[in-house]
Amino acid sequence: MRDFQLPGRSPVYGERGICATSHPIASSVALSVLQKGGNAVDAAVAAGAVLCVVEPHMTGIGGDCFAIVSEPDGQIHGYNGSGLSAAAAKPDWFLERGITEISEDSIHAVTVPGALKCWDRLVRDHGRLGLDAVLAPAVDYAERGVAITARVAFDWQDLVSDLKKDPGAALHYLIKGRAPKVGERHAAPALAQTLRAVAAHGPDAFYHGAVAAEIAALVQSYGGLLTEEDLAGVTCEQMEPVIASYRGVDVVELPPNGQGITALTLLKILEQFDMAGLEPHGAERHHIQLEAGRLAYGMRDQHIADIEHMRESIQTLTSEQYARQLAASISPERRNDTLPSFVPSQSDTVYLTVADEDGRSVSFINSVYRGFGARRCTQKGGVMLQNRGACFVVEPGHPNCIDGGKRPLHTIIPAMVRKDGRTWLSFGVMGGAYQAQGHAQVIVNMVDYGMDPQEALDCERLFWNEAGDALAERSFDPDVFEALKAKGHVMRWAEKPQGGGQIIQIDRESGLYCAASDCRKDGLAIGY
């Protein structure tokens, strides 16, 4: 039990339904949908749509979505709602023009948005309500506006200079050339109009007609290759999740193009060490986790891509034999300078999870990649475009090389954990590339150290910056910081918190749900 004289949060309990999102309004919408007869899928999509209004820098209908649904009968279903590159985006086209990488600022980083296709598929396959009812709260909040919370304002203020460069972005996401202040109302009437059209006519109202034409015209006005035909061809794929064991539990991730198997590889490496025998907040634990992370992310950057283009099998990359081989290069005493140095990109995401009284749970994640994505927004439709194509490489022969109609390596990953064949955790961690490391840390915290969901999220975090240095949050013990330096890690203090996250834990014996929302965000876990 936590010390109630110190700042912190307690986990939340519910029996008939529960949710955890990164914003109180989204959580209230999810709970309301549950109480009015919707199920966990309806509530998750409704909350995800509202987050496009209340956290527009993190997510939007111009982005991508992935989800895992666990049904009451124990079946699990995975959904990949990530969009494709333009059909004309051939590697030779870039190389002939001297383009050797797709930067986050490049118009060529814009890929087709897949989120709305995923939302529609989820509601049709598993929901009780129609898409019109599910999107109604988001339409209402977009029209009326919402008061900006402290964390949203904190993030938004750093993005003003880029938003000013695009007329649509400046029109819809700046107030007289500045970011909205804490407590100031921000509305998105153009987005409301687009959402209303989708609610009435389905995703075709987005992927065909005026909205699609405006998206294609905007991209082409900046020299991009995306066409209306590219938008019309997007699909949401149902996928069989990948499952790997970790100390008696089964960890559920989605297959590539997402980085989910990176978390599985990382956990299989950590399984080679006695993590439970290490101090949860000590230098030895964090050292092993950093070294294992370098190996797992090295695997990711070498192998993970659109699954149709991968050369190495998922089974090999998540196998015990492969993990033992990698783990052999880790010294508990000292950083191994010969291991890959991982340089992450920055991105912003929303993650949420919902469970209902029937025992159904949803792990749901949506993103425009970095803050406000491509920072290019359609003026009539209010659609902020993502820049997920920055995850491609321009290296012919590499499985993740950009090509026409291809999905890039993706950072956003929903997850679940199962015990005895039944879902035990529905969870996810935000923060771009950090998510795989974050998944592993949450699972180690709960499985090896017995932490509750809130403790598992609140635990101090460590990840690399663009220079490859390890950034420690200020919650780190200074002695641990120095001990990691002594082991050879280049340590820096982080200027901002690392990511966020939400968890629902399911207790089959008591029939209760236990949920947590990360203290690093303005989120809320609530049940009834």
C-alpha cells in the first residue's frame, strides 16, 4: 500500500465495467457508453474518437489505430488499422532525387490514415451500437469545445512554430497564433463536420469524395505523392495475435508491421535473468533492462517491417534459443559497448483500455505519430495528417525500405497478458519507440515484483535520447543514477516524463476489475 502522505494515485476498482484513458472526458464518455448499454468495444471507439478532440496533438482521424479484443469466451482478435504509403512511393523515385531518408518533417512521411477503417471494423465485428451512436460524443465535444488540461497545454506550446507554417494547422489548432492556455476552450468545428459525415455515411465519407480529395490535394500541394486512389484503397486487417510466455503468463502482442514482437523478444531476454532477485528500483535491474532493450531494438530495426516483406520469421525472433543467444552478450556488471546503440524517434499517442460486465476487454491505441503528426491539416475537413512514413528507411534490400502501397514499421502497440488461457491484463504504454520497453517494464513490475497496476505504471522510467544517452526521469534515486554511470551508461536527467499508460487487471476469483491511469498524464481510471 502506498504512503498516503506522498503524492500519488491508487488503483480503481469496478465490477460491471471499467475504463482507463489518458483524459478525464474520454474516460467519462467510455463509462457513459457502458452504462447506456454499449459494450467495451463501443466504449473504446467512442473514447478514442473523443481523444481526437481533447488531445489533438496525440491522435486524430488522420492517424492509425491498432486494437486487441478479448471476448467473454476467451477468444482474442487483433486489428491492424495502419495505412499504406502512396502507390507511387517507389525507392528509386527517392534515390533519383537524392532523398536518402524520410524525415519527420517531409511531406513524404504522410501515409494513408487507417484509423477510421479500424474503428468501423471494430464496431461492426464486436460492438452493440452503430458507428453513428459511437461517434456522437466526439461530434458534440468538437462542436462545443473543451477546456484544455495542464498536460495538453504543456505539450501544445512546444509545437506552435511548426503549426504556424501550414494554413490549415494554424487555422484549426492555434488561437491568434498561439497555443491554447490551461483552462481555455478549444473547439474543432471542421473536425465535427467530418465526424458527423462519417457517423452518417460510414468511413466512405472520409476515404472517398470531398474529404479524400482535399487530403490528396493538400499532400500534392507540398510535393507529395498521395492520391485519392491511395485513400480509397485502405483496409483494416484482422490479424492473429502473437503470444509468447514469460514466467508462467502469456503475453499477447500484434504481429508486424508493429513493433510488438520487440517487447516479446525483450521479455524472453529478461527471462534469462533472475529479475525477481534484483531490487525493483535498483541499478542492477535497470542495467539489465537497458542492455536487453538495446538487443531487442537492434533486432527490431534489422528485421521488423510490413509482414509481407519480412525475411525472418516471428517464431525465430521470439524464440527461447534466440533470446539465450542475445542474453549471452549481457554482462550484469558493465555496459557492453559492442551492442547496438538505439536512437529513438519522438512520437505522441493515445492508449486506452475498457472492460465490460460480460467479461469483454479491449486494448486500443491510436496515433498521428509525433505531436500533431505531419503538422499539415486540411482547411475544410479539419483533418490533421500523420507522418508515420518517417519510420520507413530508404535502403533498397532492407525489409522496411519505403515502397508503393506498403505499411511502415509502427511504434504503437496494444497488448494483453493471459493466465491459464484467460485475459489477466489489458494494457498499453505510450511514448513512441519506448512502448516495447514500457510493455516489458510493466510486465516485470507485476509478474516479478508483484506491483499493482498503478505502481507498475508509476515506476521510474529510463530510455534513450537521440544521442543514445540514457534519460532518467527525476523520480530516479540519484544513487542509482550514479551507479548506472559507473556501469558505463551515459546518463542524463530527462526534461520531460517518458510516455504514459493505462492498465486493466482482471481478477477471475473475485469478479472485480482493477484499473490504473499513468500519473504522467491527465488521465483517469474509473469503474462502476
